[in-house]
Amino acid sequence: MLFEYIDGSAERVAYYHLAGHTNKGTHILDTHSDHAIEEVWKLYERACELSGGRSTLYEWDENIPAFGVVHAEA
């Protein structure tokens, strides 16, 4: 089920946008304020397998760690 949407749409993707979020318990906000979680990386990996890869923007707009941390994750 995790890959169902990706499997049906990856070929139409022009570029990928990855970011961390804030989990409020009842909802998740796309805040770009933390690491992208493992599930995001799994979806991204699957999408790249299906699409052959696309340009990717990894956003981190709040609580930005040292460059080495962001660079290692990217």
C-alpha cells in the first residue's frame, strides 16, 4: 500500500521534493524542519527505481543543522 501511489505516478514526475516534517500526533505538517524520515527515503528510492531518477530538491528551512549533517543526509 505504501508504494501504490508511487507505482502509478512515477513516470509523470518532473522532479522530487523531499523534506522533514513535524508530527503533531493527529496530523503531520510539512515544515521542512527536521530529517526526512525512513518512510520518505523508501518512497523516494522506489520512485527513482521506476522513473530512472529525477532532479531532487531536499528542503530544510527551520532548525537547520550544520552543513555536514545536511550534506551527509543528501
